[in-house]
Amino acid sequence: MQHVIIGAGPAGVIAAETLRKLAPRSDIALISDEPEPPYSRMAIPYYLVDHIAEVGTYLRKRDHWYADQRIELVNDRVASIDAHGHSLGLSSGHSRGYDRLLIATGSSAIKPPIEGVNLPGVHNCWTLEDARHIIERAQPDSSVILMGAGFIGCIILEALASRGVKLTVIEMEDRMVPRMMNDRSGGLIKKWCEAKGVEVLTSTRVNGISEDGHGRLGVNLGMGDTRPADLVIAATGVKPNTSFLSGSGIEVDGGVVVDHRLRTSAPDVYAAGDVARGKDFSTRSFTVQAIQPTAVEHGRVAATNMVNGLEIVHQGCLNMNVLDTMGLVSSSFGDWEGVDGGDCAELFDGDRYRYINLQFEDDVLVGANTLGMTQHIGILRGLIQTRVRLGASGKRALMANPLNITEAYLKATQGTTSSM
Amino acid sequence: MMKSLLIEASKCTGCLQCEMACSYENEGVFNPARSRIKVFTFHSEGRFVPYTCTQCEDAWCMQACPVDAIVINAQTGSKDVLEDICVGCKVCTIACPFGTVNYNQDSGKVIKCDLCGGDPQCVAACPTAAITYVDADATGLSRMRDWAAKTDNAAAPH
Amino acid sequence: MAWTKKILRVNLTDGTCVPEPLNMQWAAEYLGQRGLATRYLVEEVDPRCDALSPENKMIMATGPLTGTMASTGGRYSVITKSPLTGAVACSNSGGFIGAELKNAGWDMIIFEGKSAEPVYLFIENERAELLPAGDLWGKSVWEADEMIHKKHQDPQIRIAAVGRSAESGCLYAAIINDLHRAAGRSGVGTVMASKNLKAVAVRGTRGVGNIKDPARFMQATTEQKKVLADNAVTGQGLPTYGTQVLMNVINELGALPTRNMREVQFEGAHKISGEAMHEPRKSDGKANLTTNAGCFACTIACGRISTVDRGHFSVENKPEYWGNSGGLEYEAAWAMGTDTGVDDLDAVTYVNFLCNEDGIDPITFGATVAAAMELYKDGAITKQDTGGVELEFGSAKALVWAAEVTCKGEGFGKILGLGSKRMCEKYGRPELSMTVKGQEFPAYDPRGIQGMGLTYATSNRGACHLRSYTVSSEVLGIPEKTDPLVTEGKAGLVKAFQDATAAVDSSGLCIFTTFAWSLENIAPQIDAACEGDWTPERLLEAGERIWNLERDFNMNAGLTAADDNLPRRLLEEPANTGPAEGKVSGLPEMLPEYYNLRGWTNDGKVTSELRSRFNLPG
């Protein structure tokens, strides 16, 4: 059996390893168009701040791991898929057949459609190559403008700040990390960054970027406000890498369309990770989550379904994130914005940058945000994803004090009953 | 036969000897805040519940780690954090449905129970045998495993 | 080492929190906690000051073993001048906040001055700040605890607070930490409230290190934990029954002071005993006792976690008291049960909850109610005073009412809040107050346990069992059995216990370890942790130094040998039943010998020879 995986991010690597475990005799090939061994984008911020060397970003550290696992690493780019013929056309001119194919090509950073985004000195922060460019330009006392205060933007803030640059963050929306944190917690993150000397402009648009002929950039914010910059980082979003699928007949709608078994519209072709429009645990709809735990989950589920005789139905991934913004740790889980007819428990301490928000549907926890919490937060995932019923007293206890999540968990799962 | 921690909450008096033994073994100081095992107090119920990693087979933490910093200890079956490889991204802290991998802001790394390499100090320190280290089959760990399984998107019946 | 060598000075008048180095010369002489804090008090506070004035200071102090793995190493003490006795106040508490303070990097906190507005101290490791407590004022300890936890969004914060009793001036208000552990005696909570300080909230994540010889320390503490586990009292009696193991024992002995010490045996003792706490209730089949609980690092775990029967009159319409909380220990059960003649376990447990909820000393409270009951019996207090309540001996309803009004500082509760000495004086019957230096006796009748008479009379903080617990020897035979009914040899016994206890109270360890441990067991643990050579002899010397220092403070505060006395009842009214029938306290026979052994003058003063031998100030 020939298993071919396109893309060597976490989804692809986990899928390859899962296949090796479940189908010991099959052939497994992992095709990647980046020159480095499979690496993790999650680690890039730590590479930027010099906490780790480049090798520290690699997904697998053991020598000869892929060879030992009999996973063939192919450095090439897939140009086309012939789904009927079960074959791939590669940029190198070769073609390659498959019995089962996994599309795990991930996503790419996009640049906003404004003038000057392709000037030298305007970079995404997505690949190791991007990181090398950023390190080169982000010299002490240089001016750096970060477009986008989403997850990626926030997570590289500390790295940039620690390089001693003058930092301005520009976000179109009215708060930082708008897709992960609500307005109260997003507002606190902004306040935190400002207290650390970062200029944060929310509800602000970049109209265009210019260059003064000497390599110095100018970022036009409209109303005559143009900010000089030595480096502009575009962290305004990502899009699934699906362009090579045009003409393949594989259905794409925002991401590769998959079913509960992560099968695409083409026979024997699966998709996983950032490229796949997989099922969301909370909304039960299909959407691109583009987060690390989902990539891992997808890789495992897709690989299992690729093996003859095995089949598992995917119940949907919980959308969750943990973010360290210059030392302020925030997290989000599931329906953190709440559900119709649900209840919300919230604690807010602006002076100490602490926040927690729990969302309930009936007596089930369905979503949460935290800020300034680092202990036992995984339990939020456990409580949400098991849909455990807290009972009236369990919910009441959490409504009264949302911090008691571990206690709520232990009660719900270890038979600790309330005496009230 | 692999061994695992058996926790009998009804025997716990909440003295935190386990937390001190754990932090002393791992951090060189007596510091419950850095313990890998934590005793939760249910004040109005009069109940103390020690709580730590069950070294679950699924090891969400290990799977979620983007840099291969969590590995299985072949001797004990524990899932160990390799501190010099951990970058501190914290994905494991939200991936673990038990919340037993935690971020240490001082070191910038995550910490979790590693069974002290097979000689768990919490067990040695517990004055009431509320924590023991026994053959895995005897621990009734299955209940926690069931919980872990429920968190598994993939494993639902079909 | 083991000390963090850092103290926090909080000036409430100025609103400042300033770190300063610990005086290590004093640490070498006084070890820590009780001794070391008293040394600071003597240095900084005029013994003649008004205890409730800004001139008084209040010190929260840990010992060098606080926060370590040594069994029971979680203690802290509050040292100040007492508003109840005018003498030095030194109240020791367990729970968790002492260790938390150490984990935050502090050996002690010195509070001075008085805040203009209510505040609480918040410590997060090296950061310390005074925060407004306007919203906490007027709240119980339990309410304040919850509010502070919520405000700071950290369930791990450890909190010590005062309740409404302290705010309203009750002279025996306690500082309650971790909801039901108390720095209970002598009105330390009253001092705290007088400074407009509502609470101390601590979060420490730095850890306790600085152990001189870690390997030897781990070995010593492990060995000594085994000694505790193998001992019948610390390994079985205390975990199973708590200190309440004593109720029936002391009753048998005819040394259980009953109904304001008019009798020495209580017919209802078994109903409120440790054994009774284990018996299933008829109503719901549950026992009063849910479980035992340990303070920080304690491998004994004498603490009681209890419930009140939901159908009991005291709580039937109050679901907030249906859950578990700190249950009865012996002294509290005696004071609020035996001494008032109340044999209703649920009532006494509920009242114990109230004492914790609003921070009052259950010994002084119970004994004050007992005195009030005698005053009522004699007609000195009438229904007019009580607003119609019949304050009869044995009335659980009266006890519950008394607790509710005292905790809130309302009505007749204000009178009860004065303590029995001032109350009995107010009603013209000073002889009915069972106190020494204005502080009420605990649960051992000096007529049946003679050593305790001398213990009470000479205790530096007023009547107290915890200054020299000769019950160990006279009842339990630890370290060797002495006859409780004789006075001979008791002066030496009391002195030895006093000095050893002062050392243990300065170490961070709990005095209950001494049922199994002597200084021979304790010294190796201190020596492995602390710089310098700590032998049993040196500890005993430190203990004697501390005792003399405290004595000096008291004498300078205006106390005299005449205050080393017992109420007339114990000297003149013989025990009426039991083994001690016909006995009175033989204090007059013991006291001169005690002064002599102490090397004090005939009028009980510390001599200049002693002062120079122990390097005492002044």
C-alpha cells in the first residue's frame, strides 16, 4: 500500500507516524517543498528571540527518525493531482502514484491587498525563511510596524520587543486577538502591551506602504499620518494552501471540504490540518481552525481512516488557543462568546491583568477565556469536550466562583458530591 | 508490569507533604507552587483530593507538542518533559484534558509529573498512604482513562 | 540557614511596606517565630503603651522550619502587647499561611502605626502592598476570605483576617487563617483591627530553600516523622480523636473544670467527647466528624472537620452552616460545653463555627459565658441585661445566642466581649472570673492536676495550657509519669516545660509533636536546616532566654508577682468529686520554689545576672 502525504507540518508528520504504527508494511512518503526537515511554526517565536537554534524548531529531534520509521522524505512540490489515476505531478517533473493520499499542505500567510506590501522590508512571519528576514531587519532601535494583532502578531511581540526595536502594532479591529479573546480580555492585553512600551493602534487601517528610496519604509495610516519603519511585518491572516488542487476535481470551499472521516470529495484522498475544513466540536459545522492541536488530531484521524479495515468518525475538534503576549498568558476554548440562552460567569481584575470567562449551556461548560492563568487550564478543555454535566450545584459553584474549575472537574468525574 | 500512582483521596489529610517532596525532588526547594502533584481542598465537603498526571496512554500533551519535547520514559511509562527542548509554547497545557501539564513562568517551560524516574517522592512522603505506587492494573485508573477517552474526538462509537 | 533573612515592615500610618534584613544576631539567640518576634517587640514597643493604640506593634512571625518538610513545619505566631492581659501576647497558629509567607520570601511582618482607613496587606512574593478594605470591613472572616480570593482571582492565596468581633472591640478577638485555624488567644485580632488592618493575604511561589545540609535535613525529618507515626498519641490518638481524646480522660481524672470551675467533673462530658464525634447521628446517620485534617506539613493531622446536624435548632434555617468546617478541639469543646454545662454536641460545634467565622477565642468566650451564667444564677445579671434570654448553665440556646451576639458585637455581646475579668468587675463579682492576668483558663483543673496551677499562674501570656503542658507528664506520662495530685517537683517540671516549649514555639514546629519528640528529636532537624550548631542544650538555653525576655516585658509593662496568682475559688474551694476530691491548688507551695529555680528575685523579677547571662536588653 502506497501512502503519500503532501505537507510536512504537524498534521503530515503525525499522520505519517500513525500510518507507520497502524500499517507496518505500507510505504509512506512525506512530500514537502520547504528545504528544512519538518519543523513547527509554533516554535518560530522562540527562534526569533534566540531561545532556541533553528534545529529547536524541528518537529522531531531524534537522528534518522524518519528513516528509522521508514518514512520517505521527498523535497518537491506537488503541482497537480490526478485523482482518477491516483497519481501526483511534481514540480520536478516527476510523477508519483499513490493508493491513499493525504493533503496536509497547511496554510500560508497572506499579505493585505494594499499598495507596497511587496516592497523589500515587508515580511510575513510564517516560515523559517520569514523569520530569518525579520531577524536581519529587526536591529536594536529600528522601527518595526506589525500589521495585525491576531494570534501570530501577539506571539511574536515579545520576540520583537526583546530585540530592542521600537514597536507599533496596528489592528483593524477594535481590540487585540479579536478572534480569540472577547473585548474585556482583548482590551487588557492591549493595556498590558502599552504598559510594556508597545504602541498599539486598534480600529486602525494601513492604507499603503511606501519606500523613500533609501530602504526606509513609510506606513500610511491615512489622515496624513505616515509612520516610518525599517521593517513591516504582515500578520494579517493565513489562507489554506489549496491552489494546486484546481482542476483536480477535489472540492474546495474556503478549505478542502472533508467529511466526518476526513475524506475529500475524491476517492482515497484525505485532508488534514490547516488546509482542511474539518468539523468544529462546538458549532458542529465545518470550518478551517488552523491550530496546532487540530492539525495533530486531524493527522491521527485521517491516517487511521487511510488504513484498510480501520475507520473512526471524527466528532469535531475543539477550537482552542493559548497565547503568550509579552508574558501575559491567555487562553480560549470553544464557544467563548457564549451560546443563545446560555449563562456566563466572569471575573475581571484589570489592575492585575486577570480575567476568566466561562460560558455554559444548561449545566455544561461550552466555552472559556482566561487571562493571567497558567495552572490546570487544560481542565477547561476536558470539561468542555466531555460535555460533562456539572449538575445544578456544580454549575452554581462555578457561577459563584469561576476559578474553581479543577474542583468542578473533580466533583463531576470523581464522584465528589456536594453536601449542599 | 508498569506501575502507576494510586490515589485514595479518602485517606488524604491535606498536609501537602507530597507537594513539598515533589518540588524538592524537581526544583531543589520546598515549593508547593511548583509541585507536579496538587492537593485540592473541598472545604465544605471535608475532602482533600491529590491530583496529578495519570501518564495516560493517549498522552495528549505528547501528541500536541510541536517540538518533540515530551517523550515516553521506557522504564516507567511516564511522559517526560525534556526541559532543554521545550520552548514553552504551552500547547500541551491546553491539550491535556486533565490540566496536569502546567506552565512555569519563571523557567519559561512546562512541568509535569515524571514519576521521579520510578521512585515517586510524593509516595514516600505521604503519611497516610493516600498515594501509593502500585501495579497499573490495580489502580482503578480506568475511570480517568474513560474520561481521557471521552476527550478523544476520534474514539467515539459509530 | 532556613531563614529567608528578610522581614517586611508595614507602616500602616504611612501606608508603606519596606523590606529589611533580619537581625541574624538575634536569630542566633532567639531562633525565630515566638522568641525572635518577642525580641523585636521588646526593642520597638514601649511595654507600657496602650495595646490598642498606634504605638503598639503586631508581628507575624514564622520559624526557620516553617515551610519545610519537617513534620508540622507550617506554624507562625502573632506577637504583640495584649489588650486583654496587658502582658505580651503570643498566639501560635497552623494552617497554611505561615508556610505561604515563607514561600513568598519573608520570615516575618512587623505592623506598626494605624491606618486611617480599613486596609488589607497583599503579598505576592517580593511585592507587598496595602489595599483598601472598605468593602471588607463589617464582613466576617469567611466573607472577607471569599471576597479577597475572588478579587485576586487566585484560589491559592492564603488569608488571615479578623472578623466583626475584632472590629467591634471584643478583647479576645482572634486572627483566623485558612478559614478555621486561629492565632486565638489574648486578643491579637483586636490589636490587628485596632490598626484598621482587616486581613493579610499572601501568595508565595518562590519556595523555601537555604537548607544548611539538605541531605541531612531530609534524613532527619524522615526519621522523625517515623517517630511521630509510631507514637500512640501522635500516631493514633490525635489523628483519630484529635485533642478531644482528652475529654473523657480528664473527666475521669476529676480535673475537668465544670460550670465556671464550680465542679471538676461533668456528667455530660461523654456527649461532647472525641468518641461522641465519631458516633452516627440519629437524624442522618452521619457522624459529627467527617475527617481529620492536617495543617501544612503535619503528619499528625489532629484537625477536625465536622458538620452540624442540619435539623439542629442552631442551623435548621441556615444552610450556609450545613457544610463542613473546622470542628471541635478539646479546649473549645470544654470551654463552650463543659464550662457552660452544655452537653449538646451540635450546639457546641455550631458555636465553634461562629468563633471561626468571626474570629473569637473559644476558650475565653466559653469561659466568659460560664462566668456570665454564674452571674445570672446569682442574680447579678438579669433578663433585663440579656434582653430576655435565660442565661442558665446547661442552656444550649443561651450559648448559641451568646455566640451570635458576641461574634457580631451586638447588644449584650459587647459585655461578653470584654472577657470575664472586666465583665465580673462590672457586675461587682470579680472573684467569679476564672482568669490569670485577665485571661481565662483552659480545660485542666489545677485542683486535679497540680502542675497546671503553677503553669497558669506563671504563664507569660495569662492563663494558658500551652506554655507548659505538664498534663503530658501528670496524665500521659510523657516524658515520665508524675502524680497529678502532688505539688512536689512541679516547679522544676513547669520550668523545664516552659523553656522547651518556648524553643519549640520559635522553630516553626507544632507543640503537639512533643508528645513524641523531645528536644533531642527536634535539634537534629533544626541543626540540619539552620546555620550554627543547634544542640538540645542550646535550644533549651534559647527557650529560657525567651522566657526571661517575655517576663521582663511583662514586668516593664507594670505586672508584678501579685499577678502570678489564681482565682480564690481554686485556692479555697476544694474539688467536690473524683480523685482530687478535697484538693485545692497548692500554688503557694510551688511558686517560691519556681522563682528560686528561675533565679528570679523573691518578687519575681529577672535579675541583672540573668540579663547578662542571656544577653537580654535593658
